[in-house]
Amino acid sequence: MQPIKSCHSQRGAVVVLMAVAMGALILTAGMALDMGHVFLNKTRLQNTVDAAALAAAKTLDDTGNTGLATAEALQAFGDNASASGNGELGDAYGAGNGSIQVTIEYSETLPPFAAGAANGPYVRVRATGFVMPAWLVRAGGIFQKTVAAAAVAGPRTLNVGSTVCNVAPMMVCGNAGGPGYFGYTPNSAVVLKKSTPGGQSAVGPGNFQLIQLGGPGAAIVRENMAGSYGACLTGGSTIQTQTGNEAGPVAQGLNTRFGQYNGPMNGQQATYPPDVIVDAQTPALRAVQNGTGYDVYQGNLLITPSNIDVLYNYQDYMNDLRNPGTYDYQPINEGGIGAFERRVLAVPVGNCDGTVNGQGSVPLLGFACFFLLQPAEQQGNDSFVYGQFVSDCAVTGTPGPNPVAGTGPHIIQLYDDPASNDS
């Protein structure tokens, strides 16, 4: 006869199996919960370094100063780490005194990101050492998890096919097949808006190089010149021109960028801040008609790219931006009322081969960047707007399908960092 097995021994085996199964279940559930916890905080850390990289790249683009950019990155990282819902991240960072270490590097190229560049323009923010305790997987011998994150940010040129916003309500004429950039030479002084009544115009009679953004009318011109334009233009479309000189509204709006608030702009500093630097020209510039265009003079001196250094020019401006001690108005983010690069405009470039009598459509070739050399006069015959053609400027917008590096307006955006598994 076979021996009869004890029910007690069978129950003991079941207890062991249940204990093993329960342990495995707890470990699996613990890993799921802990990994969800890790993933959540990894996402919070990535969002924080993304914000820090964008802040640093924007400040570097505005000022050219990596010291200011680094300070802005650390400020942005700290502000986001201490934000509501980021308790563990904030504790781990501890205003720079916790386990998280933040490093900020600059590169002249991308790709590759070659750390060590003195002036960027690309910036990488990397955060390491974010340690989180395990909750339910300690039984499996896992007591903590450490994560890191990295982000790279920098400029991206908006070329043909891109949509550009924050453009100035003026138009310059260009040549699609001309030398340089639509025929413009770097550092050349350009009349962005003509003024002489009855004078010749490359666009057509009655046209003073103004364009419609959001509709016609003096009030809209004034606010658009000050910077309220929300309309966007896309390369390859057309520009709707506007008839009339509108000398008063042009000067009242444009000159807010120089800290001058006249007429309806009085008291509008909060809405339309001045540039941090408002240095202009002494003596003032004047325009002399040359065919359908204008030459720019200071006194009897014709201003050219080779002698533009006699003026307060874009290079002087950028040098001063690196030194906060030269600012006429302190930046808004430091308790002042000034804003960076209010004097740098993205201006539509049109194909003016056809004639447009006052109002009409002009083919849009692209966009060019200009530094405002001085405030505009509010008198009809003297209300020219003068700009220096520069290689790039910051705007908002959407890149085209084949973005490339080059001359023209750009946005600041995030990039993948192929050298890092953390971005």
C-alpha cells in the first residue's frame, strides 16, 4: 500500500508557493510603481533642463555674453525645479546645494556639439545626480535610482518657405538673383521708409514702403511700428502695401524703441518697452535721392559699409550689450523697463519689378534684418527710417521644410544632442 500523505504537509507546500508568488507579485508591482515614479521625475528634470537651455540661448542671442547666459540658465533651472509639483526635484537641487549638479557648455557648431566655444551660439545644459529612493523594490536589493537629463538649444534660420512673425510694417526692395542677400551688402546703411512727397519709388507712385499688417489706418501703423503686430508672413506669398506717408504715426510708434513716448504712445512703456540701449547719431543722418533709391549721409559723408564705424552701429550696440554698465534702461527681468534688441527688426523683402500705385500686392522674396540707427523724425519731408543691414535677428515663427544655417531672421529652439543619451 502507498503511504498516505499528510494534508498538513500539502498545506505547507502551498504556503511556500503562495509566499514566493506574493513576493514576486510585490516585486513586480514595486518595480512598476517605482519605475513610474522614476519616469515622472525624469520628465520633470528634462522639462527643467529644456527651459534652462532655451533661457540661456535666448540671453546669449540677445547679449552675446555667456556669463549672463549661464546666470540665466541657472536661474531658470532653479525657478522650474522649485515650481509647484516638483518637490523632489527641488529638494534634490536645493538651490545648487543638493545632489543635482548642473553644467552649462557652449559650442560654435551643431552638429557636432563641440564644448568649449567662447561665444556659442549653441548651449547645452546637463543635470546629473538626481537620486530618488526606491519605494517597493528594496526587497529586490534596489535601494535608489539616479537619473540625468541634457538639452541643447540655439538659433535656427528661417529661410525660404518659413513663416516669420513680429515683422516690421515696412518693406525694402530686393533682387532675388542679386549679389549678397537679395542685393544687400552687410553693414550697409539703408532707408527702410522713404519720405519725400512726389519722389521716385521703386514700388510705385504714392508708395512710402509701408505695408499692411492687420489692416490699414494710422492707428494700426502706429501700434505695428511699436511692436504690436501679431500677423505673420510666409516666404513665397505676397505683401500688401499701404498708401500714404503716415509720418506722425510712424515716428510715434517706432520711437518707443528709443524710449520716446509721444502722442497716443504716452504712458505705454509697459506695453512697448524701450531698448536697453538708445544711443543714436550726432549729427543726425539724412537721405539723398539716387534714382529710385536713397543714399545715407552724415553731414557731407556718404555712409558705406567700409566707414559705418563712424556711426553708432550694430557692432557698437552688440559690444555694449555685453556690458550691463552701458545700458540706458535696465532689463525688465532685473526690475527695469528695458528690453533687448528692440532696435533690431525683421523687414520683409519684396520684388519691386512691377509698379504698385499706393496700395497693391508685391511678391515676398524673404526677410532681412536691420538695426535702427536713429529715431524717426515726425515731419513729413524728414521722416525717413534708417537701418543698418545685419546678418541675423531673433523673431518668432515656424521653420520651412528644409531649414539651413545662413543669413536672415531666426528662432531659438531645442535640438537633439546626439552625443548624449539624456536629451
